[in-house]
Amino acid sequence: MKAGNKIALMYAAVAIGVIALVSCLFYFLMVYHIDHLYFSSQQQRIEEVVDSHPAAGEKKLVLDAKDKPETRKVLSRYLSDSQIEDLFSGKMIHFKHAGEFGTALYSPEDQDKQIVLLLSENTYGKGIRKRFG
């Protein structure tokens, strides 16, 4: 192979490597951005529900999902084992506990990895279910 062909082949390999690197970087930035948008929209939905009806007697519990044993202990007061597993798998859980309606959300995308429980002492809890699907 001629020296000129070797140099051209080397430049082509470098160009392909740069394109692959830029593509990977773009992909990871987009995934991070989409995750951030998702978490922001979930946080906004939570705040809208809690702030929109201050007279409904809501409670908001925010749990640290990093400490799973302690978090599971608190969650077990409100949810069954299967509901807790569904929650950690990313599903939104609707439940009733001691006459209160509630919704549980898990935010694994957030750096803090939080679980938010929203509880209502009256039938407005049905409104929480409608808002969160």
C-alpha cells in the first residue's frame, strides 16, 4: 500500500472516530435532557395538585429512596409489598389508607432519588387519581 493511501486511510479512521465520539456525546446529552424534563414535569404536576386545593387537607411525604430498608419500612405503612415493588419499578401507585386517598410517585431520574406520597383526608384524593392518571 502506498504512503498516500495509508495517510488517507488514517484520516478516514480519525474522522469516523470523531463522528462516533460526537454522536455518543450528543446521545448522552439528549438522554440527560429528556430525563431532566421528565422529572421537572413530574415535580410540577405534584406541586400543582398539592398547591391547588389547600383546604383539602393533603399531606405530602418525601422519602429518600437511596435508603431502601428504611424507606420500605415507611412505605409498608401505606402500601402492600406488591405495590412497593411496582412503585420501585416506575409505576405510579394509587391507594387508600385509613380513610385517606393517596398517590405514590418514584423519581429515579432525580439525583436525590425521591419517593413522594400525596395523601388526602377527603374525597379530593379521587382528584389526585384523575390528575395523575
